[in-house]
Amino acid sequence: MASDNTKPKGRHSYRFSLVDAVSHERLWSIRFTRSALVIVLVSTVVALLIFLFCLVAFTPIRTFIPGYPDAHTRRQAVQNAMRIDSLETKILQWELWSENLRRVVAGEKPVRLDSLIRLQEASASGSSDGAYIASRDSLLRSQVGAEMAFEISGEKRKLPIEALSFFSPIKGVVSGEFDPVLHPWVDIAAPAQSMVLSPLDGTVVFSAWDEGSGYMLAIQHGGDLISVYKRNGSLLKSVGAKVKAGTPVAQVGSSESAGDHLHFELWYRGEAVDPALYIDF
């Protein structure tokens, strides 16, 4: 017959003690069961993994992981994007030059400088001939004419900013995002000497050197809109000049401290608005 003192399997308890080797005095002791030991070990491993994850995810140690993009990699990616955009602009300029050369040889009227954007749209749709550009331009003019046909008290109807179609003043990378309090403008990283275009038709109301903003230019558009351009390398329009959408008005300046970029502001009814909401840079 089995003894009553026999414990069920797995219910044994253990003791871990620290004993003085000379006096055999017990210094420290702890009792535990097998299940408690397993729970402590699993909890310790999980806590260690969580600690390592937080250490890698929220500290600069993550930059030492092979393949992780550090600040140099991100900066190089921005520079590569700028170089690609510059190459695309050069290609478009060569296409415009070759198209003008063909037209001059054929005795036709040359394409205007602001047709670079129309050529880009035409190539994206699979057609880059002059007839396609002319048809798109005619459709756009007829659409705008129909929208602005209604007049009240001799003044044309003003479209809200959401209904306007903006040209991008420059193609680049937004290096400084808009903040209505601390940063009411956007900084667009682009190579120096890049052409800055007018986003809409308008009139130049300011064109001069400013002590804190460098070469600065401001354009008054319809519908209570004003666009402001700062940190330019040079200005191409003077005060009072009438400009069309897509017309070059300035060139991006060069800055060693802050990097080559365009300071661009958009004001609607006296308040600064985020240009990135309406313009694809």
C-alpha cells in the first residue's frame, strides 16, 4: 500500500540557499516550485525582449542596425530626388528646343516658354504634338471662361481657393512643412538657379531686396490670393508686371547654411494657408 506522505508528481517544492562556507550559517534562502520557476523564467525573458525592443526602437542605437536609413542616407535620398528632377527639367528643355527648331525650320510659330508643363502633360498622355497641346489649351480656356461668365455689378465671380488650379512654383522636396504659428510657409528644397514659376495669373506687387529675406517677390492674384517668394537668387519680374500662370518670375538662391531652397508663402483673404493642400510640389 502506498505511503500517505507521497506527494503528487509535479508538486514538489525546492529551496535555494546561500550558506557561509565556514560557519555554515544560512545567509539567504528562497523556496519555489517547478511551476513558479517556469513562470519567473518566462517573465524574465519577455521583460528582457521588451527592454531590448524599446532600446533599439527609441534610441540612436537603431542607426547601427545594418540597412537602417540614417540621416546621411535620408539626405542622400533628397539630393538624388533633386538631381532626378533637375534631369527631368533639362530633358523637357531639350524637347522644347527641338520642337522650336522643328517649327522654325517648318515656318511655324515657336512654342512659348511656359509650354514646358503642357509638353509634360502631353508626354504623360502619350501625345506630344502641337495639335494636342493646342486642343488642351483651348478646352482649358473655354472651361475657365464658362466658370467666370457670370458677372454681378460689373465684377466677375470669384472662385474659392479649393476650385482653383495651381501651377507648381517649383518641383522639389518639401524640407520645411507649414505651421500656422511657428512656420507659416513651406520650404522647398531645389537646386540653385532653378526657375520659380507663378502658380496663377497675377500682378507683381513687390520685387526688391529685403534685409531679412534676401531677394523677395510677391504676386497679387485674383480671389484675394497673394503668393510670396523669398530667398531667391535673382528676380525676373519687376513691380507692376503682369504674369501668367506658369511664367518664370525668379530663380532659387544658393545657401550653404540652410541648403538651396525656396521660401514660399500663400495668403488667402489675409491669412496664411498651407500651400501643400492645394499644390503638388
